[in-house]
Amino acid sequence: MIDNRKLGQAVRAITKSLNNWDITKAISVTNDETQTRTNLINPLFKILGYDQYNDYTHEFSADIEGSRSRKVDMAITLGKKNPIILVECKKATSGLTKTHFRQLNEYCMNTPSVKIGLLTNGISFQFYAKTKSNVLEVNPFFTFKLDDYIGLDLESLALFQRQLIDTKIILEKAEETYFFDKFDDALYQSLKMPNETSQLNSNHKSFLELIYRNMGGKRFTNDILERIHPLVNAISLKSAIDRVITDENVNSNSGIITTSEEIKFYNIVKTILGLSSKTKKHLDRVSYRDYRNFFSVLVDENQRKSVCQLKIEKTKKTVTFEGDSNKYELNNISVEEITPYKNLIIDSFITHLN
């Protein structure tokens, strides 16, 4: 378990160093790959406390089948023989592409000791975790942008600080991120009905059977399946969701319209709390209340115990936390956008439990 006191100290130290670094100038004078390593990548690792002689090496030899002694740009060894992180470096003026990712993945696949792959152009640092099948996840679990970051990014970056780095902790957090990333797609796949009945899987059939039971049906047969299947589509699902939202608004007797985005926000926050060992046993105490100007996730239905507040305006969406003067802007209401605030959500919830 990470020591929060030490993590806080690391964040403050990293913040101070970044503030004292003229990043804009460093980027402006950087063109080729060598300059990228010298001006951007190596300085960031120095800020994180890495020693270039003992903790990492450039041009690490990776024996790949059919092409021996290929060189990996950087390998993080932490003073040991075998690397735990491989780094693929591109020049600052180059965007990071799928081809670059495949190259990094190939190196990692052929280096068993590696747990994490890092793809960077010195400005964007994309961190990927290795799966049980020895390949990298296709999406990064954390991206740090040297020229555009917030406080929560620094907390994640601090986990890679030389004195704190623990791949087990990092991979656990990566697994949580990937889990949330898959939620929206999983929900979509669960609700999306194939055109052909023969393509329905067991989950689809169970969903259709539940609908039939709620219709008062007794015996669910293939004939019933054939009849219900065409009725479940995007239009019918949206209509049902709209009715649920309307019912909730009517029952509130407030005249305030709770939107589907607000309900989605609440469900994502509740899922985050449900997955944390610190808070999942108190999940029955989570609720929400919709106000005229904002939407609040509460503890014990107590308006003085607000976990977080969502405000949706015409031009922007923001989430705030009690005791934190910052307003965190969201591009949209999604698992990907809200997950970075997981620790703030959990800490806020715990604060209001007593």
C-alpha cells in the first residue's frame, strides 16, 4: 500500500521542479530524437529521482526472434540486471502512432521481466501495462503531458518516483483503470441486440427472458424469443430510459429534471465506490439529489454530506469536491473522464461516513 504522506511529499517535489523548468523553451529547441532525450526525457527522469548511471540505460539490447540484438531506446532497471520498464522514444516533433506502439509491444513481449511499456515523444508519456498473455494493453492506463497536466496527473506520475516506485501497486491501479475503460463498451455490448436471433448469446437471452417475465410470461420458449427479439432496439431502449427518468422526476415533486447524463455520472461514481475495498461495504449509503443548478452525490441522503457535485452548463461540465476550491472540467460524462478523480471521490466519501 502506498504511503500517502510520502506520495504527497513526492508530488510537492515534482511540482516544484516542473515549475522551475522552462518546459516551453525546452520543447521549442528540440527537433530530433537525440535532442528529445537530452532536453525532455532525461530531465523528467531526473526530476523523478532516477540516476542515469544506475537506474536506466540507453540502447538496451533486446533479442527478438528473427532479428537479434535490436536496441530498445531506454530500459528502466532500477540497478538490477533485467529491466522492468522499456521506453520507446520518438522525436518531439513526431506524433505517437500505432506503429510506434507495435514496436514497443514487440520489445516488451520479448523481454519477460518487463511489466510496463512507455511510449514517448518527450512531450506525451504514454504508460501501458503488460497483460497475463505477455502483451501490452492496447490503450495506455496513464498519459502524462509535459505541457498540459493537472494535479491528479502529478499524483499518478509520483507513483513512478524512484523512491516510491512499486510495480505491483502501479499494475493494480492500471487494472482498475482498464476495468473502468471497459465498462461503457461492456454495457453497450450487453444492450446491443444482433440482427439475427442465432447470434444472440446467453446474456442477451437472459435479458430478453427477464423482459418476458416482467410481461407476466411463464414459459420462455424459442418462439417467444423470436417474437421479443425484434422489439428490443435503440428506440425501445431509449424510450424505456426516458420513462424511468420521468418517473424519478415526478416522484421528486421538485419540478427539477434529472438528466440521463446526471444519472450516468451517479452510476459511475457509485461503481468507483463499489470497487474500492475501503468503501464497498458502505455502498447502501450512497444516494443523490438533483438541485436547480447542480447535481450532488450524497452520503445518507444528507445534503451536508456531499461526495461531489456535477454542474452541467451550456459550454462546459465541471465536477467539484467539498473543501477543494478547484473546478475539474469534463469533456463528457464517461468512465474515462471521471476515473482520474477516483481518489478524490473515495476520500470524500470516507470523510462523510462518520
